[in-house]
Amino acid sequence: MVTNPLTTALNAFGLFRSYLFHPSHDPDSVVDPSDLSNFSTRPPPPPSLEPDKMNRDPPSPFSNMSIWRLMRWMNTGSRSKSEGEVNRLVHEVLNAPDFRAKDLQGFNAHRENGCLDMANKTSPLDDGFQVASVTIKVPIGEPSDSEMSRSYSVPGLHYRKLLNVIKAAFQDPLSRHFHLTPFSLMHQSPITGIEQQVYGELYHSDAFVKEHHRVQNRSPSPPDDPGCKLEKVIAALMFWSDSTHLTSFGTAKLWPIYLFFGNLSKYIRSRPSSGACNHLAYIPSARIQFHLFVLSLTSSAASRLV
């Protein structure tokens, strides 16, 4: 495929972009300051003027009964309600223009979660977690004897199909920020005029640009649609894994595998509330069971030597 290069004008920082192919859209044109920060610029809600609330004296030191009820709810019952989560409840739920208290008459969280679970089970993407076992080979002989091993099955691997995760991500509203056409980010010195390449995102890298070019030239059309004219793009998958404790006390933990998309700017990926992190799998822990299995092998080997 013949390239269709594009070079943008210098911005205020002396930066410009160099494309091999014209981009279908520029995700940075739809970036809002709220996409890069958790700071809320929403003005505080106006004070309530309802007569029945104005004539009631709230318990000190709170200024109204609504705040008293909210703070009482936060500081009683479960201790897992942090100040940050209560702030989020107020700003994202109670102050939302489409929130109506009368819609919650007869509300039951357990019932609504059940409806959500049923909806997830019938999802056309079938992107729910599945459970499988992983078989590993455990050596029982000399290190040089590769044939002497026993199979051990580790149950409880929870995982999602990678293709389903990719499909769901590209259908998510966050995908409007995906950079589907990579480019070289360049800087031109205002003094010397010398141009220098700048690296800040995965889609700025030479490897991404080169692979995107290769896909345009060599990627075959779908067998069921040989005349397909849809855009060919790369989904840049970035994987992380680390041990995560489930509680503040005790030893309960999981070992998750995370998936991020390199098509998304690091400034959006690193914002915790952006929803950019995709949970791909949870690796089970089999320390006690595996220890007992190894002991059984060593005991069996020792009995044969007697």
C-alpha cells in the first residue's frame, strides 16, 4: 500500500506530528481536562429551600439534616465506606440531574445485583470469567533426567477470553480516545531549527509505526469479505501482573493479570477512575496443596530406596 504522509503544524511547544498515513480521527481533539484529572470543577449544589427542611434544626455541628443523615450512614454499619467513596456517592449519584429519590422506593441491592448478573450471563460478547485447571510437570528425579516427572493439576484459574476483552474495549466509550494511527512526535528547536524525535507514548514508537505500515501492506482481507474496506489497525496490548492482598489484615490474596491498551494515552491510563484497566485472569495459589503433593512424591521415592 502506498503511504499517505501527513505532517502537522508546530504547536506552542515546538512539537509536531509526522504520520505515514492520514489518521481517520484525532483522539486528542476530544480530550477534556476531566479526562486527565480526578479534580471536579462542578459547582456546589444550591442550598435546599424546602420549608420542612428550613424549619428543622439539624444535630450539631452539621448545617442541615441531609448532611447529618449522610454522615450518620457513613460512620455506622460497615467500616469499608471511605470519605472518598462517600464524596463520589454525593457528586456522581445524589447530585446527578437525572437522579430521583422516588425511583428507589422498594429498592433492594441484592435483587438488582442479581439482575446485573443475569444480564452479564446473556452478554453477546460472552466476556465473563471462565474457570480452568492448569497442568504442570513436577520433576522427581535427578536434574539431568527430564523424563522423570509427574503431572500436577492446579485448579481455579479464572480467565477471560482475550478476543472478547478486545471487542469489549473497542465498544466501550473510552475507545474514542484510542490512537488507531501511530505517528512520530517531533520537536523543532526555536533557536537552531534542529528536529529531534520525542518518545512519550507507545504509539509514538518506531516499532508501532513500522508494524502499522506492515499491517496495511500484508494483512489479508477477511475470508468471508474479500472486498473489505474497513480500516486496519493495531490493538497494542500491555500486560501487568502482581500479587494483591484482598484485606487489610490476614493473608488472603489474589494474583491478577491486568491488560491495558497502548493505544490509549498514559495520562488517561494512569488515572484510577478512567476504567482503562481490564482484568484478564486471576492466577490461583496452590502452596499448601502443592507442598503436600511434593511430600507425597519424596516419601514415595524414599520408600523405594529402603
